[in-house]
Amino acid sequence: MVRRREGVVGALLVGGASRRFGSPKALAVYEGETLAERAHRVLAEAFDRVLVVGKAADRLDLPFPVVDDGSDVRAPIVGVAAALREAGAELCVVLPTDMPHVTPALLRSLAAAADGVDAAVPQTGPLPGAYRRTALPVLEQRIAAGELALRGALARLETRVVECDEALLANVNEAADLR
């Protein structure tokens, strides 16, 4: 068994709008567990500590506490910034609740690739991703300016791209994607 990476906080994002899905994705069941429980388990297998970030107003019925991201805006950049503020660690590996095929090994590889840079992301984009506290000022500036595309923030950060199997990165947008 591969040892969990210490000193890194795994951060689960559960604050998405789920507009196309029609109900909170975090509560959707896939292979016998909710997407949120599955993602939390994968993060816990990879890291010593897991922080769950979302919207307190959503009142999601989850078996772990959700830290409110402090914003009315629903955008991944808000969750990543909140995770970095709340984690108390230099590095957060962030996983959205709607990526059920991500593995602990992939998350650990992102953490390892973040050594010496602000962020490490797969070839497909900003999430899942490993983000250092050094990225927080750029994320906060973009949020304040209404520039909410996390992908756009990567252009202002020193970022390393990690090539990985794209099948692991498939996300759930509609209930049919859970089959």
C-alpha cells in the first residue's frame, strides 16, 4: 500500500450549482455511495486530512462537516480559494465531488508535482489540482474582479501540467453519466 502524503490537505468541493444535473451532485449515488462520500474516501486514502468546502445554505445531508466558502458565488475558484484559506497547510489537493474515477494515486501525483510551483493540474484543466497558498492572492484578485474561470487563473500562476489517463478525469454532468 502506498503511504498517504503528510502535510497536504485534501479538499473536496461540494458547492456546485448542479444546474444540468437537476439535484445536488454530492448526494447522487454511484456504485453504492454518494459522489461526496466516494470523493471524501479517495481524498482520505491519499492525505492525512480532508476539508470539505461548500455552501452552508445548501444544508447537504453528508456524514462529514462542510466548511462554508463564504461567498454567494458558485464557481470552483471560490471553493479553491476557501480551501486554501481554511486548510492551514501550504498545499491543498482539490477534488470536485463530480469526478468519481479519480484515484488516490492521481491525487498524490498532483501533490508531488506541485513542488516548487503554485499549482499542478492534469492536462485537461484546473481540477482536480494541487494548489499552494502562493496561489491564493491571484485567486482572490480574480474573484474580486468577477473573473471566475479557474482555468484563467492558471495563466497567472506558475503551473505544472501532469499527464494522466483522461478516463480518470471524467466528470458527472447528468444523471445518465452515473451509469
